Amino acid sequence: MKTTKTRTNKSELQSRPEHPINGAKTITNNSEQQPPAVTSQTLNSQPSTLNQAERILPYVNFEQRERNRSLSTDQVLDLLQKWLPEQFNLAEIVGKWVWVTFPEPPAEKIRGQLSQFGFHWNNHRKCWQHPCGIFNPRPSTLNPPIDPRAKYGTHPATQLQAA
């Protein structure tokens, strides 16, 4: 005998209170303005006691993010040094790109801030990457992939700023 389950129409999706659609003020960012400084204690705190339903994701302005993806290497390093100094110490320059590799997964606020600055997550290399305005087409499937570290070389961001 076949039994039927009763379906409820209640959605598990939660609205984000800081999203402009829900009545929050929209903040317009230009190249002069930067996001507010967040303390390192707040940035490094992990939401261990929050369950999945209570988690609030950081807001990312995608228009500003797209503009930030075309910033030069020096401008990206300045952003990191000013707003995320601990992550600046982890950054490395590969060609003209900036890569940030973490020893352990960073807090959601740090990931949101990196995304706002124009970084994207590379799951293959397990690092956050910023193209710095240099957008390379995907490599051909006929040629074997070349590791950018081997092709362009790499050096820490702190070394570049000291020079």
C-alpha cells in the first residue's frame, strides 16, 4: 500500500535583514570609499554556536566587486594592507595576480570582505585569487595545464611593499 506524505509550503530560506530589498539603506561605494574597518577579533571569530538557520551571511555589493576586480596589483595590496592586515601577511604575488592562502578556513566575514574586494575562490588551488585586471582565457584542453607559480614565479606581498 502506498502512503503519501503531507507537504508543507514553508520555505527554509531566511531573508537577510541587511539586504536592500528588506528595507536596509543601500550604500554606494566609489573608488574613494572603502568598507568600514572590522576588528581582527570580530573577523577571526568562528560562528561555532550558531546553527545553519541562524547564520547571517555578509552582504557583498556585486557591482562594486566587479569594479574591484579590475584594480591593479598595487591597489589590491593597499586594500588588503589597510582593511585586512593579517590577510595581507598571507598574500603572495603570482605574475600580476594576488593570491591569499589560509592555513585553515577563514571566518565568513573575512571571506565576504575578500569577495567584496574582487577575490574569488579557486577550488583547485585552494586559495583566494584576485586577477588585478588581467583576465586570462581558460587554458586549452589540448595543452597540459601550467602551474602559474612555475610560469611567473611567486613572492610574498610583504616583500613587494618593503621595496
